[in-house]
Amino acid sequence: MSEAVYDAAALQDKWRPVWEEIDPFRAGQRAGAEKRYALTMFPYPSGDLHMGHAEVMALHDIIARYWWQRGYDVLNPIGWDSFGLPAENAAIKRDEHPKVYTYANIETQAESFRRYAVSFDWSRRLHTSDPEYYRWTQWLFLKFRERGLAYRKNSPVNWCPHDQTVLANEQVVGGLCERCSAVVTKRELNQWYFKVTDYAQRLLDDMDSLADTWPERVLAMQRNWIGRSEGAHVDFDIALADGSGGTERVTVFTTRPDTLYGATFMVVAADAALAGQLVAPEQRGALETYLAEVRKASDIDRLASDRPKSGVDLGVTATNPLTGEQMPVWASDYVLADYGTGAIMAVPAHDQRDLDFAREFGLPVRRVVDTGEENPEQSWVATTGNGVYVNSGALDGLDDKAAGIHRIIEQLEADGRGTGTVNFRLRDWLLSRQRFWGAPIPIIHCDTCGEVPVPEDQLPVVLPDDLRGADLKPKGVSPLAAAESWVNVDCPTCGGPAKRDSDTMDTFVDSSWYYLRYVSPHEEGAPFDAEALREWGPIDQYVGGVEHAILHLLYSRFFTKVLYDLGMLDFTEPFTALLNQGQVINGGKAMSKSLGNGVNLGEMIDEFGVDAVRLTLVFAGPPEDDIDWADLSPGGSLKFLQRAWRLAGDVASEPGAAVQDGDPALRKATHKTLAEAEQLIEGHRFNVVVARTMELVNATRKAIDSGCGPADPAVREAAEAVAILLSLVAPYTAEEMWERLGHQPTVARAGWPSVDPALLVEDAVTAVVQIKGKVKARLEVSPSVSAADLEQLALADPAVQRALDGAQIRKVIVREPKLVNIVV
RNA sequence: GCCCCGGUAGCCCAACGGCAGAGGCAAUGUGCUCAAACCACAUCCAGUGUGGGUUCGAAUCCCACCCGGGGCACCA
């Protein structure tokens, strides 16, 4: 018996150079094979890899490596999302250019990925901060702009005072900056937007095609975020109080046009321009004062829902388009300027917010739907359910909400006073950032020609190389604005003096199309090669964290649809299937510096080896569940790998031994394991695959020690199956096993063993006999036993006879060959 | 408040509506050893959050509730 010992570090050193030589995972090497595109969300280069990366890569790699074993031609690329704030902040601190930090970290991470043995095709590596990449980010921006999907507007925007930049709506979480948790404030700025709202309905509709392959909760979150609501636009005429005698038509959005008879006042958003246009001269001062207060309040204050309602009377009246009734117009911050039309009709009886406002300011409440509950005028609880219409003209007596809504919309449309409509919660995507380390927006501002796109042949607009440290300090405008030699250019149209747009793009723009670039990462004439994309796209399996459920995934879906409309793609959804891995936590809490509960990945690998760490993370539980490092046992994983490895050393037959003569019981176990593993992997139930592999190792051990013995060909077959199963999770151990079994590298391309269906059939099965659902006897029967025979056998069984004790049999349910249930 | 996901041995987790236990951790014991570790073998441990319902039969399907996690929330 060999005295060899299992040394994880030695295996890593031994096999890495061999694999780099063989380069087994280069895509496009299997002519004629079906193509599969596996993608893991590319990392941001902050420091070295951590446990979270280790988990997602281990899970993702199972899928990619399984596909290789199954004979597919697999594209599994890697790159870096390498623009972004941390590099810029590090550069300020260290007085250097952000690229220094960025590219140093990328090298560190790349080295770690190689050691971690993820089956990436390294030849396709990309970095979003490379000019060769962001040139196309800029090009795409210009295409969007040509199509009217990128535009500039003045608007109150989310401002992070810490990072000194604006934020998209998606980057504000509970009134705080998603990145740094600073309290977000509002600023009125002129900024670039992508018109994602144009795609709201399609983003919603196309989710139907993802229903079976994306996690339900991600779809739910996106639906929630898009926030479709059906209702109506209703026009109100407002008599202006400027002495002109004129009127202004104001449109409101409502989901309950059927309650129009109950509208007793109107409210416009205090911070909308409309408020300033409508306000009566004598109320202007009050509005200004109120507005100043509103502006001071942060989103955090606004989010406190128990906050009393505030507002100011604008001193004008609106006319109810159905009844002609006059109603006062107020301004308040509970109406949002950027949702709907920024104005509402208030129906206090049937909307709690309106009711609170009415109570605060003594405005009338009129019930128009009797739901059988207490009248809101007395209870101060708005009723929103179905009921009988009252005080509602022609609607009176009707008791169907849907019909009521329908009839009022019909009426409004007939009168030219309104229309049925759909509104979305989704806002356009604010993409400008007042920071340095991002793709410059390729626009030149010329006093004569206005906004001029940088001509395509002048792309990329490259970031200057000579800014560092203090030059990059955030000052509320982009550091690029101060880079004189960079910002001042000749206008491409008239040749006169002009300035570059000094903002950079949100880094989510970079990551909204990187998966397309991978199919042809060195393409120089286009962002991607359309032919290559037809071969590889869309992504068959995307793996990554649920934290991108809205941001990255929604933006990428939007980009894909726009590029489809531009005729550049032939699919409308980028990610056919999505797997969200859970988090790795420790001791019940997320790992964090402040808690001091971080687990260092490098140290774990040094102690247990890459394979044991990967195995531990995969075996811990279902991929989408959070896993607690404190519950896990990398030592146990290592022990198992050693057991498996030892099998390979014990096999005493030669490669190619006549397996059909092998021990039938062990052969059945092997083939059953393989057959089951196929199903389990396809269902992403990787933890169970590991358990099945452990069982097979145990069975093989038993066969060697106390069964058919090490020379039986079935033992070799089992050990080889173990090596191939392990090649998905523990590549170093698997490769070493493969070599000890007398094969050439690499086991990663050994191919999935074909399962012999004959070996999946059991010789005998245990049938259980139940009486009233309780097990009373077990019978060994043939798998092909007939229902009648099984019933006879069951009734004849002495234990059953005893249990029946002469009771009258009412019914016998037979599920051959597994079960008989006797009802007495 | 609304919407998703989950609750099975001391712990992590399995179980096409059909024997509650596959696998692992921990614990205990036996063998190996001068001894310990390693290793091998064995043993121990829950009736599935609670209450109803459907069914011949429910961890699994349905309803209500409790607990935990996540998302959304002054969006008219």
C-alpha cells in the first residue's frame, strides 16, 4: 500500500501549471457542439477575494464544469467592473491615480481566481476601465441619445453629500446612500438620464418568459420597483388669481376615478413648478416659506409615515369636471413632484393620506362609497374597499368598483375631460456622476452649436492620466471640470472654443452590457460581433448576488431591449436563467470589520486547501440559502476529500478493465449516483450531489475492505465516477485521483460517464403494507410485481393478518411495487 | 401596512402526496496505539412551528395564526 499522503497545497502547486499548459476551458474549441454561456457577475476590484466570491464562484463553476463534462462548448468568461468610487477614494488618500489601485487589485484577484481554479476562459478577460472597453460604453451612450433615450433635464435629484455626487433612484435605500449610508438630500441639477420609463411595460411583460428560470423573489422585486398602476388622467380647470381671469388646465393621475364625486380639494406637489404657477399673489409668501421648510427636510424625514400632514392653501379654486363643483387647491409635500402629474384630486373619504390632510386643515370629507364600515367623516379611517356608490350621480346604487371606474373613464373621455391611463413608479435612470473614475460622457458643450456629440472616430474620450490625489477630491462638480487641458476643446461642428461634459457615467452603465462584449472581447469595429453573439447569446445561466435584483439586472434588461430595437441583437432578455447565491455569514451575522467576525478566505485556503473550502461552501446547504460559517466544517470536508483520494490509490485493476464483470451491487450504486447527480445538478441542488458522492465513496470503501475487493473492476468504475463528480467541486483532488487511476490530465475534460439504464433497475424492492396509513409489514418483491399479486401477498402476510384481526376490509389501495394500504 | 422566502434530531441539512433520515458536524463507544492524534467501525438523537381542512395516506396540498429573514412603502 502506498505511503503517499494527501497534501492540498502540494496538489495545488502540482496541477496549476499543468492546467495552464493544457488550457482546457477556452471557449469555441468544440466544433459542432452545442454552445452554452455561463456567466458569474463580474467582481469589483476592491482588495482580494473574500468568502462571498469564494461561494459564488464555487457554485457557478459546478455548472460550467458540468457542461464541459456533458460535451457542450462552454463560454465562461471573467472580467472586472473596474470603474468606481473606492479606487478614487484610495487614490485621494494615497496621492496617486485611481488606475494604480484598480489594476493592482485586479492582478491580486486574478491570481486568487487562478489558484481557486475557476474554469474561466482567461483569453476573454476585460476591464470596464480600459479605454478599449469604455470607448464602446460611450458609443452606446451616443446611440441611445440618437434614439432619444438619453437626454438632459433639470430636476431635483438625489445628492449624496459624502460622496459628493448625484445618485439614481435605485441607489437610494431608505433615504440613505446605498454605498456609504449618508443621508441623501435633494438638489436641483441639470443631468443626463436614460429613458428607461419608455420600456417599463416591456420590462414588466417580458418577465413572464423568466417565470420558471428566475427566482420568484427577484421578479417580485422588479415588479414592485416598476410599480405599474392603472387609473385615469382627469383634467381640472383652475381659475387663476392673477387678475387675468384666465384658467389653467391641470391634469391629475388617480387610480380611483370612480371616487371623483368625493373629491373635495386638490393638492399639488409643493416642490413642483406648477405650485408656483398657480399660487395666488397673496399666498406666494406663504408658499415660499413652506417650500423652504420642505427643502430642508431630508428623505429620511419624509419617510416617517406618522409625520403630521403639512401644506399651504394656494388661494385658487379648481372645478370638478363632472359636477362643476369648486374646490380649493393646496400645495403639500405628501404629493410627489415626479410621480404621476405631480398633482392629485383629494378624496379624503377613501384615501387615508387625503383624510389625514383634510383633518389637519379642516377640509370637507364626503363619502361616495358605502362599504358598510363606519363613515370616514366620523371614524377618520378612510375606506378603500368595494361598496355601494352614494352621492355619485349616475353611479348611485352600483356596487362594482371595476364597473364604476370603467364608467367614469368613459364619461370623462366622452367629455374630453380625461382619459384612462397607466402610470409607473419607475423613474428614468439618472446616469451622470460628478466623479472622476468612470467613463466620460462623450458630449461637447459649445456656446454656438449647443450640445454636440463627440464624433465616433474621436472615441474614446480618454480620462486624463495626470490627475492624482488632491486633484480628485470631491467638490460637488466633477474633478474633470478643473482639468483645463482636458475640458477645453474645439467644437467638432464649428471649430470654436467649447468644453467637454465633465461628468462621468454611473458605473452601472458599464456593467449593463459587459456580457455582450465577452463574445468578442477584442473586436475593434463594434461593441461586439453580432455573429459571435448569435452563436453564444443569450446567457444560459447567470449566477450572482440578490443585491443586484433591481439595479444591475433591471438596467441590463433595459439595455438588451434597446439594442434589440437598434437591430444589434436577436434576443430581448439577456439572462435566460438566474441563480442567486445566499450570503456567507458568521455566527448569525454578516461578516464585518466592526464586528470582527470576518473569516479570511486566504487563511482558510492555507489551512484546508482550495478544494476543501469549495466543498464546504457547496455542501453547506441549498445555494440560494444564507450559510453560516460557524455551522460549517472545512476540516470535515478535508477528511472526505482524503477518503475519496485514498480510494484512487487502492484501486488494483488496470484502466479499461472489463467493467461488465464487476460487482453488480457496487455498479448499481455508481450508476444510480450518476443518474441522480444529473438531475440534481440541473436543479441546482449541489449540496445533495455532494451527499450522494459521499455515499458512493462510503460504498466503495466498503467494497474494497469487506466486499468484492480492490481488484474488482466495479471498484475502478466507482472511483472514476467519484473523480468525475469531484471534478466539478474539488478540481485538484479530482485531478490527482485521475492520475492515480492511470489517466492523463485532465479529468475536467474526461466526459460524463454514460449511465447504463439496466443498472438502474432494482432486483427487488421493499414494499410496505400499511393499515390505515400505519406500516404493519414489509415485503421483498420484484419491481415488476402486478397490483393483484402484490395485494394477495400483502393480505397473506402473517403480520398483516394479525394486525387485521378479522376486521372488515373496506378498500385496498395498491401502488405497486412500493406500497399497499388497507382501509378497514 | 403590503408582497416574497423559510421553520424537520444538539447543529447544518435530505425526503416524486406513500417506511420521517441520504450525507455531514458534534457527542458516545469499540478497534488500531505505550499513549494521543489520525484512521476504521458502531451507537445515540426529531415525528416535521401551532391549529384546522382535503386525502385511504400530509413534512409535502389548502386555510388561519406564530416565529425568523428579505423586499416595498405618503407612488394618488
